[in-house]
Amino acid sequence: MESARDTKLGSWQSRFSRRTLLKSAAALAAAASVPNVFGQQATGASLGTVWLYIGTYTGAGNGQGIYLCALDLSTGELTVVRLVAPALPASGATPSTANPSTIALDPTGTHLYAGNEYGPPGAVSAYSINRLTGDLTLLNGQPALGAPAHVSVDHSGKYLFSAEYIGGYFEVFPILANGSLGPAVFQKQDVDHVDTSFTHKPATNAPPGSFAFSAHEGPNGHPHQMETDPSNQWVLGPDAGQDRIYVWKLTPGATPPLTPAATPFVSTPPGDGPRHFAFHPNGIWVYSIQEEASTIMLWHFDPATGALSPQQIIPSVPEGFTGTNFTSEIRVSADGNFVYGANRLSDTIGVFSIGRDGTLTQVSYASTLGDYPRIFTIDPSGQFVVVGNQRADNVTTFSINRGQLGAGNGPGKAVGPGALKFTGNYTPVGSPSGMVFLI
């Protein structure tokens, strides 16, 4: 029986044409193969390990900059190799590199970009990567109008997108031939359209007893992600303060490179606060996680028009959870079978199986064994989940169940494929916030 908080929206059924699915799969495969086209060289990581960069909060936080870590793919043990990009004060035309809370790689794996979340104004920074040593060399920085909370690079490696929670800006910076950043070529501030009544009452779909309303203090919006779809034709941008997800058409080389889609935005339920999203490998299903409501929504995405239509809303927190929770990150497994969503204050990661029509069913959850999991990611082999517990100043690692049925960590539940099991490894990292694997 369907509950009030586990609802399929509308009568949409997943009946996509073979041609549409093949085109989406081909676009995703093309994006994934970009590094090989560019002649990407191997890294200097030891045999059986993969390198992971972790960005941190500095100053008010306990991190010192960007760290290089090594993940053992046989045990899940994560080791800090060294600090490779210490936070630096402003120097001449280069802004401060403090608070590299969000980081991203270009498609070739030769450059790393950081959003420096301070101010506003904040900044974005560009680094070259020595793939044999993992070292980072600062190339330059550009001032940002707001404080970047999320950065990403398009699949062609031409643009850096910056979503700036404090200040309410979406910005786009061109990536120059040498990997450095040029001045912003697109700037949009989300003003007004914020229901400030939600500073005094919970989100529409919040758990019982929740007081989660931090993204709705107004008067401006709070962008929290800006990223392309798998085809690299569209850019999506959730605004947690406005309860909107914006969509733009990406035209490389144009001035500006982004123009609003025919339907420029869609709305989530009032107060729910869309934070992050993740595409399914088919390029058609999109999953957004709502920070104040502690929900995950399924959307149908039309690659031809950029249109989004809502299909389902379910809780991100464990069954029966009450009180305040703020979600953070959401990921889809590479095989397209599972969605993972992180919960702060509940300090859990929910595991959801994906049905044949894209809808979700929560099958298990795992404690992150830390405090305030701001970020997590899945390693390139698909074997481990790495979780950054911001307030605990540590990183925990979990193995992903590949198919065995065992005792569950949810009340009265068994766990099957996709479930998370703690590897026993804690790694000390001060105020972890951003993570990217170097492949």
C-alpha cells in the first residue's frame, strides 16, 4: 500500500523508445571515454590502489587545504598521502585558496578545480595535476560573486560551473588552453521568490518533529549544484531556497554559453529545498535530494528539450525517523541499480533499489559512524563508498554488497545487493567536504 510520503506522481509509465535509450547510452559512453581520447596517462598510485583528492574547510574548519589520499581496493583502507594544496592567502591578482570545500576534475584528469567557499565574494581556483606524483600546482584563481558550494566541469572540458549558496549566484568560467580559468562569462543571481514563512515551519514533506528550514531565510535563493546532463547539451541547477531546479541549454562558444530552456525551471514542494541531483546512466531518470524535506525525487528528463517532470517522492531517512535532518549528497551506482542518499543529523546513508520504471524502494541503510556526513563518493571500481564526516573530522569507508544476502542493519530487515558494510577503517581528515577520484 502506498503511503503519503512514498508517492508516484501522475500516470507516467516508463516506455521509452529503443532509439531514445540507445542515443542516451551512446552519449554517456562518449562522455566516459573522453580521457582515452585525450591520451590520458596512468597515475603513480601503487598497484591495487586509487588516488582520492579531498577538499576541506579551513580557518573556521579544521582542514588545511586539499589532501591526496590512497584507497586500497582490496581492503577499503584509506590513507592520507599528504597535503597537496595548502590554503593560501590572496596574492596579487590571485584570490585566497581558503575553504576548498568543493572540487572537480576536468575530463582528461590533468587539472583540478576548487570552489573556495568564503565571503561573498568567494573564488574559484585552477590547479594542474602531476599524474605520477599526485601533486597539485596552482595556476590561477578568479573571484566569484558568491561563495561557491559546488563546482563541476562540462564533458568537453571548456567550462567550470559554480553554484554559490551564499550570495545566490550561478556562474560559468571558461577553461583556457593551459587549464587556467578566465573571468566569468555567465552570471545569474536568484533573487526573491523565496517563501520566508518556512523559517518558522517545516518543509512540506519533512519528517515528523522536524525544524529543518535553514535554506529558506531569504530573500535570495541558495544554489547548491550546477552540472551538465550526460549528453552535455543541458545544465541543471537546483536552488534550495527557491525550491526550484533550473535548466539551461549549453552552447559552447556562445555569448553567453547558457540560455534558459523552454521550461526554465521546475518546482519542488514548498520548503523542501532541492540540494543535489544525479543522473541515471540512461540519461533519462534524474534523482534529486531535498535538504529540508529529507526526500528523494525521481524526475523524467527529456534530452530533446531539457524538460523535467516529477514521478515519485520518497523519504531519504530510515523508516520511522523523527526529528530534524538535513540531506547532503546523492549518487547513482554505475550499473544503474541503486541510488545512495546521505542524511546529516541522522548520520546515515540510505540505499535504494531502482525499479524497471526508475522508481525507488529503500532496501537498507548504514550509519556513517561519524558526525554530519557532508560528502560521499563511490570508487571507480564500484566496490567501496567513501564518506566524509564533516564534524567528526574523519572519513569512513564501506564495502558495497555485490550480491550476498545477510543480516540487515535496518530494523528487522535483511540486506542484499547494494547494501553497505563498514570496512573498519577510519581516516583522520579535518572538516572533509569535497571528494574526487583520479582515474
